[in-house]
Amino acid sequence: MKALSVHQPYAHLIVRGDKDVENRSWATSYRGPLLIHAGLKVERDDAAYYAREARRLGLDWPPDPLPTGGIVGIVTLADCVMESDSD
């Protein structure tokens, strides 16, 4: 099975379905199940921002620290595009 490494908190947001586009400099013809691997690096400022927003909105957010260095979920890679309307 294929896997994609992503820094936290983005790995968590992808698995939750909150982040539906991941920008990369390369394309792939692969479509199907994709493991999301949380790399060891955590974008600390972004993680703090998303944790505050989740609390403000009453959403669940994983404990601090975010899990790193392993598979955190599985998603389906549906397409690979050059442009998207996604936020």
C-alpha cells in the first residue's frame, strides 16, 4: 500500500477530512487507499492555531503533543489536479 508523509497538524487534518487537498511539486497516477504518515516535524504555530480553533468551535482535537513518526490514518486518493477550488 502507498503512503504519504505529512507534517503535523496537517496529517491529522487530512485524516479527519478537514484538509481535502495536499499540495506537492509532483504528480502521481496512483488512485486508491493511501496511508497518511505523520512525520517527526510538527509545525508548532499551526498546531496551536488549529487547537485554539477546535476548542472555540467545540470540536475534538487530539491531545498535545500530536502523534508523530507513524501512520495516523488512511484516506482515498481520488484525483491529482493542477488547480482546485478547495480552500
